[in-house]
Amino acid sequence: MEVKDLQEELTCSICLDYFRDPVSIECGHNFCRSCLHRSRVPGSGPFPCPECRHPSAPTALRPNWALARLTEKTQRRRQGPVPPGLCGRHWEPLRLFCEDDQRPVCLVCRESQEHQTHAMAPIDEAVESYREKLLQSQCNLGDKMKTLLELQEIEAKIATRWKDKIKSQRMRISTEFSKLHNFLVEEEDLFIQRLSKEEEETKTKLNENRLKLNQTISSLKKLIVEVGEKRQAPTLELLQNPKDVLTRSEIQDVNYSLEAPKVKTVCQIPLMKEMLKRFQATKIKTEKQNRHNMS
């Protein structure tokens, strides 16, 4: 008996897989015990054979030990490596692609209960379809990368302009404070400290934004490489869940809000000059009061 014919003899006509705990009924046909129970109408009366419709009593079920041993021996002989292009369960050519399970299947798999409601496509059509989708995904990712690189360039220019503003503001503060009296030195230091704190906080925020942008770019680069490798992969490897990489490509987010930092610390020199005038007036008044008390 040829291997294919032997496999057919050892296959349950209900589940289309190797027998599991095979039983014989009155007409002589064999089925998996669990398959037969699922196909029967609940009750204790006779039931029709799933193949020939001949009635058989539930009490007529007999374990077919010989068939079980033969099935087990045949399965053991097939536990070696599955040749490329063959179904690991049925050793049949992989001719179809199951959209629901995202994997190639054979014609026997298609007829099994597991795949009866699943959408199937010829494997050649599935390959062409997913190659086109992966190519489109790769193009879309390229566009996203271009957008991110442009944002990165703009971000660098914004940071440079901000640094120039910080430098200019620091020079103005130092110049204005140098024109005042010694008692304003502490005020100058206070403003410099505030500006430095603002600088550090803004630097931290810019670094966080730059890190986030670089991480997004790095993630996108890896995804582009992954999509490219998936698109160039052999047929069976390409059809191992191609939707996963397509989904991750579609949801890759490149939205990035550019925010030009502003210098919040402002040196209000006119107010300080007014403070100086009041200080000088208070000092003169105090000195006059002291001279009057001494006289």
C-alpha cells in the first residue's frame, strides 16, 4: 500500500486527521471516538453512520486497537523533519494560505473543522498580494522617515537660535547690572541663577525631545529593515504572519510637535533703577535723622 493510500486509511473522515482513540460501529466504518460523539444527535437510540448512513446502536461501539496501533506507528515514522513545502500535520503540499491563521495550509487542512469557516486563497496569489502590500508599506515607512529627518533638521536650527538668544540675554543682563551700584550685585546673581535654571530646564526638555525623536527614528529604521527583509523572504517565511509587520508599519506614529523654547527670565532694569532711587532717598533721610539726633 502506498504511503498516501495508507494515510487515507488512517484518517478519520470527520476531522480529516489521524485517528485518535478509533472506534468501529456496526457497519464497519471507523471514526475517532470524540468525533463520533460530537456528530451524534444527543440520545441513546440508534444513530446513522456519518459515511454510509447505516444505523448503529451506541452499545455497538468497539475500540479498534489494531487501527490505533497502526496509526501510532505511522505517526512515529513521520516525526522527523518535515520536508519544505509540506504540511507538518498531513505531509501534503502547502497550496493554500489561511487568512485567519496567517499561515500556509494544505488541501486536507482546508476540509478540517479547524479551517471550515476560514478565508483561503491560493498560495501564489497570497504571496503576490502580500509582496505588494509589503512594498507599499516600505514606501510609506520611507515617507515617514523623510518627515522625521526634516523635523530633526528643524529641531536643530531651533535649538541653535535658542542658544543664541540665551547668550544675548546673558550679555545684556551682565551689561545692565554693571551700570548699577554694588548693592545690585546680589540681584544680578539672582537673575543669572534664574536664567541658568531656566536654561538647564529647557536643555533637559530639548534633550528629551531630541532623544524621543532619535528613538522614533531608530525604531522606524529597524521597522524599515524588518519590512524589507520580510518582503524579500522566501514564500513560507514571508507568509508567517505578514499582517503583524504591516499592522506595526501602519500604526508607526511620526507625529511630532515642534515647540520653540522661549526665554522667560526677563531683566527689568527700569524697575531696579527705581528701587535704587528709593534706596538712595531712604539712605539720605536716615543720615539726616542721625545727624539731628546727635545735635
